[in-house]
Amino acid sequence: MHDRAARPAGAVKSAAAIATEIMILLNIDVRIAQVRPRVEATVHRLPAPSHAHVHAFLVRCSVRCPQCIRWGGLHFSAETADAIAAGFSFAFRKAFCEEARYDFIRNLEERIMKTETLESVAKKLVAPGKGILAADESSGTIEKRLKSINVPSTEENRRAYREILFTTAGAGEFISGVILFDETIRQKTRDGRTFVEALEQQGIIPGIKVDKGAKPMANFPGEKITEGLDGLRDRLTEYRKLGARFAKWRAVITIGEKIPTQTCINANAEALARYATLCQEGELVPIVEPEVLMDGTHTIERCFEVTEQTLRSVFVALAEHRVVLEGMLLKPNMVLSGKDCPQQASVQEVAEATVRCMKRVVPAAVPGLVFLSGGQTDQQATEHLNAMNQMEGLPWQLSFSYGRALQAPVLKAWKGDPAKVADAQQAFHHRALCNSKARFGKYTEDLESAKAA
Ligand code: 13P
């Protein structure tokens, strides 16, 4: 059947045997018998593999190369060892995988590649001087925002408003990414470009909110659980095709009397972790957002305690679900006094408490923290970010992913008037610039008056 004479007889046998042994070693159930004849046929045609080929393959399999490092730790027979050194080739591996339709190696390569892509997108999102615009308000929330300026929430008004934000000239200098809503990712600018294209032309990475909102948690009065896992894998595939490169899922933790419960925290952490792994599988960088709300009369100390408890649970769940930390971003709340607490912490106190809390629980492998503004005024949110970035020894990029704190001045300037679009864009540009300065700890209050001048 094969031209065995062309190769030493032992080489064919040994190569197949090695494959078996390696696969067993790696606990992979392949039907060797089914593919052996075709593998052997392929092996016959192969040129002698170089050490570089053998080495590359073994290293990828996390197996030590026998030619470089002796057999320490591996339990191959002497015969197998000889065969590896003599004949286990890169091409054999390829043939084996293709024929077996169990492409372990390809999966491994893809995983490595995906991780690299996820990592590079995550890093771009927290590039120095840049941060994220959260423009992913659900239909209900955008209605509230537009109502505040007496603009009815029609599809065209929502589109026109988002176009103001996304087409602001120079926004790409300060904004790395924009989080879109399901409706928004399908909309276009007036001149016919999709919003995704318009953002990309500004060098801005499009992202997408994928949760379906925080709903009352059954049996846990006053607490919420975020829904949206059902069908998420397919939705992520569609969003990826529409151009999204990252996603967001927001969990909400409320501070009150006897809440939050550990049950609520864990349930939300589990959902965040399941969302994050699905994102990474679908090649989207997950932004993991466990928001401890600032509503309430609680002190900054209580916020610290709950934020720490929440983040601990989130990172345990992320680890259990094997989320690659380098390929995700955390979107935390800052550690603040409750909105109605009589004793309001200073900017410096907020910055110190937030960084101390994050350092306790957020692994340094996470490339960046992109804070939400959560109801702070736009200026407060900038000042807090600025003060944190003036601190030494930060293991991650500290950035922003603000919704209200970037958009409040835009809404105020626009008010639905087409003649005010330029003013609205200037307001957005200015706010983005202030936060960009805060990324370097170089924001000063003078910048606020510079805009007015
Ligand atoms: P805020 O900055 O308004 O809190 O919005 C950020 C966000 O995306 C909340 O999910």
C-alpha cells in the first residue's frame, strides 16, 4: 500500500505510537485506529523533520523538547524517545489533526491567537490618555435622558443624538471605545455610514452592551440579578459580525439594611463570569461591571466593605470559569460616600479608598480598570480619576467608561436643537479632553473655565 522502503520501517510505527502516547498524556480521546492508515500514508510522504519542527510542536503541547532538555519528568520509553527525535514532524501533526477532525493543536493555536487578539484590544481600550464612552443606554434609560431636555424618544432622535457623539471631530484622540446598544449598533449616520464605520474612521473601537438588564431577584427583596445569558452565544456571534470588538455586562449591587446578601453577590458574579467566558470564546473583550450603587445614606467605609466583598466574589467566579484576565477589563464603581450620606468624603479620600480597595482584590493581570461614573457629576468623576492617577505604584491602567459624566454637558448643550449640534460636540470634546488629562493625573480646574472662555 505504501512505499515503506522509502523510510526506515520503524519510523512510521514510532510516529503513530508517539502520537498515541502524547494524546493519552494530554488526556485527549482520539480514535487513533480510524485515522492511522491515512496518517501513515501522510507520514510516508514527509521529509525528515528538523529539530525546529519537533521542538515547536512539543513546546506548544507543553511537553519538553527531548533534544534540548533531557527526559526529566517525562515517561516516554527509550524507543518512543528515539522516534520523537527521529521523526515526529510538524506535518505529521497537521495530517493527524485534519484526518482525525479533532484538532487539538489548531484549537490550542486559536486559543493562543484569540488571547493575543483579546489582549491587544483590551490594551488599546485603556491606552494612555484614552477611555471609553458608554452610550449604551437601554430604550428606557435613553428615554429618561432625552426627556430631561424635553426631546421625545423617537428612533430618529435617539439616532441623531448618538450621531452627535460619534462624529465629534477629534474624539478619537481621547476616546478609545464606545459601548453601543442593540438598536444603535444597527443605525447609520445621516450620510449613510454605519455607526460602526463612523467610529472606526475615528480610530474608536465599537463595543456592545449584551446584558438584558437588572431584574428584581426572586426571594431577595431590594436586590437585583442581571439577566441575558440565554441565547448569548448567538447574540455575541452576530454582534461580532456587526463589528463589535468588546462587550459589557452590568450587575447591580444595592447597599441597604441587611443588603447586599452574599447570595445576590454570588449569583451576579456567576452570571458575569459566564458572560465573560462566552465573550472570550466569541472573540470579544468582556467588560465586567459589578456596580455597587452610590444611592443611599451609607458611609464610604460601608461602600469600601461591599465593593471589596463584591469584587472578591467576582474574581473567584472569573477564575472558576477560566476567564483570561489579560483579555478582559473591569468596570468598577469608585469607593464613595452614599449620595445621601451627610458626611461626604473628599476627592483625596475617595481616590485613596478606591485604589486601596482595588489593590486588595483586583489581580495585576487585568490590564485596566475603567470606572463608571454612577451618578457623580461630570466634574467629580474627572477629579476622582485624576487624583487616583496621581498615585504611585498602580498595577493597572486606571481609566474611565463614563455614561452620564461624559454626556450630561452634551445633552445640556444640544436640547434637541439642530442649530446646537456644534456646541454639543464642543461640550463632548471638552469633557473627553478633561478626562484624558485625568488619565495622566494632569487635570486642573482651570480646564473647566478654559471651555467657558
Ligand atoms: P454611568 O457612567 O452613567 O454610570 O454609566 C456607565 C455605564 O455604562 C453603566 O453601565
